[in-house]
Amino acid sequence: MILTRQTPTRTSRATLILTGLLGFLICTIIFSIGIGAVKIEPLQVLGILARAIGLDLGIAFESQQEAVMLIIRLPRVLLGILVGAALALSGAVMQGLFRNPLADPGLIGVSSGAALAAVAMIVLGVTVFNANNLLALPVAAFAGGLATTLLVYRVLSQNGRVMVGTMLLAGIAIAALSGAATGLLTFVATDAQLRSITFWSLGSLGGATWETLGVAAPFLVLTLLIMLRFSRALNAFTLGEAEAGHLGVDVERIKLAAIVVTALAVGAAVSVVGIIGFVGLIVPHLLRISLGADHRFLLPGCILLGSSLLLCADLIARTIVAPAELPIGIVTALLGAPFFLWMLIKSRQVGA
Amino acid sequence: MKNRVLAVFSSLALVSLALAQTVTVTDAEGKQISISDTSRVLTLGGPVTEIVFALGQGEKVIATDTSSYFPAAVGALPKVGYQRSLSSEGIVAQKPSLILTTTEAGPPAAIKQLRETGITTLILAADPSVQGAKNKIIAIGKVFGVQPRAEALARGIDLDLAQAKAYFTQIKKKPKVLFVYARGAGTLLASGTGSAADGMIKLAGAVNAITGYEGYKPLTSEAVVAAAPDAVLFLTDGLKSIGGVEGALKLPGIALTPAGKNKRIVDMDDLYTLSFGPRLGKAVIDLTFLLHPELKRPSGL
């Protein structure tokens, strides 16, 4: 296809950048596992991993380091990789689908719906589930996110066609609505409840356990794999919906599939770590500058850069006020928002 | 003679055995928690920290949370964040042999992670009541093997409460008290029934001016006027945040109440007033005299 043909230099440049991103991710993973309130040297990381699978490399480490790495940090890093990848990739898919650079995964209502469901459960004390079950809230959040997306979709699709432009506006309205409902619940919440609400509205990887990872990982991995397959269709979409149709893309089917899969991915992410802003918005932008708009490179790039940036943000969140911890959403917004503004100013200068 | 020496030695041996022995304490869920090492204790929550220090075990505390600011000695200890938003890793890094806390500590995921790392964690019922305070003191006494001291501390609370009662029963009319939780003039919450503040007001021989709801609700000027309190009680930091007594008198509605007209605006420290810890009895005595200005406080009490 004409659309996806690239000059060899362009392709090799993209491959080079992707390899660089992979290297960056590996470095971030090693640092993320090693750095924290309890320090673990890179060699000790290897030693502990080897011990976990029954090998003794003769590297000395304390049992406290082993416990921290295997029980607290490893699930946290793995969850960070998956969530960062899911948020960035969903952002790229949404931006490609809506042909709007301001689109982000929150647009289809999934994150605000999920947070609202979680907050409602905390404040109204819905005890349908066992209160001690750590999975009750994530399940409620996931259901809330999907339900909201379904609502947005039903309201805006006519005869099986999705009005993409209207959906952007609907996303803003839905966000305002659930923001108001969350505000109302915050108003009546107690001190303890407010603390739990902070977790949902600002996000944290601190709750990562093997159990939560085991529940969220299948959704996240599966949706990541499916989203990678949208690259050719999204390339066609850059020309416009009608043109994509002429090129043989089943436009309505792709739109529906993309919305459902992003809702699943973001819903799963929000349900275990709360709302983490800016990753889904900024990562695709950053990559478009260096990689160009070809989704065949952009999408894998989002997985690599999204996960490394989220791990970096988490590293900052859990070390900057150690031994306490900042909500990660504060870090991503503090770094992301100024960066986004700088990017806007720069692109305007280029445009003029 | 020889037998007596033997007896002394064997009883000494028994004592040292008891010191090294594992104690079993029942936690808030009714589970039996075995505790053998109290050499490095991490306390989370103001009242728990206070109790450990009140039982003379303060030197075993290696770190606390930000809600623990009494006694002054805890100021020098590392703080692992606020007890309701803990991070497990920061706690593990302090290498505690025992974590002592209440059901107020969270989030649940952090507590779960701590338990999984194998650190002995004793979670007592938060229960802001007289019985709750005594239960915590007795349980913590058991943890450190200082039961007699814990029982004396718990008895002291009862004695103080009885003393406060002996004073306030001299006054026939119970004052109506409005408790306001303030964090700046924009955040004013009035306590209804069932809160720790409500409990303290009752213990000090007064009545809560608001009985229409449970817990805290935002303060409205009309509700204040309708409640017609004889005194308004603030936490010291809260009163400061709205500009002291002057600021409190300017709050909408307050000036129209008996409390406003008689300038009966009083304040007490946060932890001291609301934590239901080892100083509960003393706090109730102080509050009794604050809320009953007719009573003359004898020197030495």
C-alpha cells in the first residue's frame, strides 16, 4: 500500500530510535528495582532473582532486601510497565482515531467513570462485597469505567455509526458530570474516606501486589497486543474516515473495536492504580516528533516510552519524600503539564 | 540456705525466660498475634505511640507516623508518612521487628504488603472510647510484658474521669457545646453524634449542641444559631487557622449564639483532645474546667 511505504532511511532511523527506547526501558527497570527506601545493588537484584528460581549465585543480600524486592517492588515495577504502556498506547490509538492531538484515554469517559464508581463505593460504603477483599474496589472501578464508555457510545452512535467529533465534546461533558458527582461524594466523606479518594483521583502504584498484578495483567497484555494491530488502519485514518473507507478499511468496525479495547485497557489500568494523567497525552506527541506519524513505529514506541516514563515518575514519587510517598498523578502532572505547554509554544513557532 | 539460693536463682531464671518469651495478643479482628521481638518497634497513630511511651518503652520505638507528635521525644524519630496513606517500602526500610498500630492505618494494600514481608504487625481496634483506650493500653502492656504498669495507667484514667465527674456534677445545668473542626475559614465542620469529639463533650459533663446527625457536616450559620451553643470548642491548630478567638467570633452565626455573646470560645490540642490515648483522663479534667467556667480549679489539679 502506498500509505505505509517508507524510504529505507526513514525505516532504519525509526528502528534505531525504537532500539534506543528499548535500552532506556531496560535501564529504567534496573534502576526502578534497585532504588528506593531500601537500596538493592544491581548485582544483588540478579542474586535475589536467581535465588527465587532456586539458584545460588553466591551474591550476598539481606533477607529484608529480598522481601522488599520480591513482595513489594517487583510487582510494582511490572504493573508500572503494563500500565504505562497501556495508557500511552491507548492515547496514541485515541489520537489516531479521533484525528485530534488533544484526545487522551480519558476522553471516552472510562477513567472518570472508573474513579466515580470507586469513590462512590468508598463513601457510600457499599458492602455488597467483603470489605476485606482488596479486589472489590478494582472490580467496581472497572465496571464503572466500562459502563460509562458504553453510555457515551450509546448516546453518540446513530444507526451503528459513531460521531467522532461529537464524542470529543461528550467526553468533556462526561468528565464534568462525574467530576461533580465525585465532588459531591468528597463533600460528605470522612477523613479516612478522603485518603482513599486521593488514591483514586491522583493515582499510585503503591498498592501493587502479585494478586492485583495477576488480575490486571491478562487484560493489559491482551489489549496491548490487540491495539498494536490497529497500526495500518490508523495510518489510513490520518487521511480522513471516508478516505480510509476507500482504502478498504472497515471504518465502523475499527472504531468500535478501538473504543472497546481502549476502554478495557484504561479501565483495567485505572482500576488498579487510579487515574494517572498526562502519560496518554504526552507520550504519543513526544514520539511523533522523533518517529513521525507512522503508527507502525509509533505504537510500539508508545509501549516502550510509556512504560519507562511511568516507571521514572513512580521512582520520583516514592523517593522524593521517602520514607513517605507522593501520589504519582502529582508527579506526572507536575512534569507533564509544563512540558506540554512548552511543546505547544514550540510547535506554534515552527508553524509561524 | 542452699535451697533458698537455688530458689532465688530459679526464679531469676524464670524471669529471664519470661522476658525472652513469646507473648500472644489478640488483634482487632480477634486473631492471635505472636510477638517475640520488641527490640525495634514502629508505631503508627498518635494514641498508640503515646501509650508505648507512657509505659516507659519509648526507647524501643525506632520510627512513627506524622500523627504521632507527643511526647516531645518522638520529634527526633523518622516519620514514615501519615498513618492513613502509608507506603510499605518506607516502613520496611526502617527494619522494624514489630509494627504497632490501629485499624485507622492504611491503605489496606500497604498493610497486606507489610504482613507478606513477614514483619510482625499488631493492629488494635481504633475505638475512640474510654473502654477502647483502656483496651489498647492493656494490650500494649502485654506486648512489652509490663502488665502491672499498663493496669495502673488504665486505672489512672478511671480515677481522673471520676474526679472530673465529681466536679461537673456540682453544676446543675449542662452546657451545650458545639465542636468545630476548622482548617481555615473555608473548611469548617461541626461534629454531630458518634464522633470522638462528641464522646469527649459527654465525658466532660456537657452536651453536644448538635444531635441531628452522626459524624461531621459542614457548618452553616443557620445551624449554628439553631444549635445555640453555650460554648464553642475548637482544636488549637484549627482555631489558629481561622485567626484565633477574634476570627471565630466573626464566623457567620457564632456572634448570635450564647457562646458568641459571652465570648466562650475554647480550644484544646488535637491529639490531646481526640485521640483517646493514655492522657484521656487528664484531657477530660482540662475540658471539664474549660466548659464549666463556674467551677474553680484547685491548684495542683
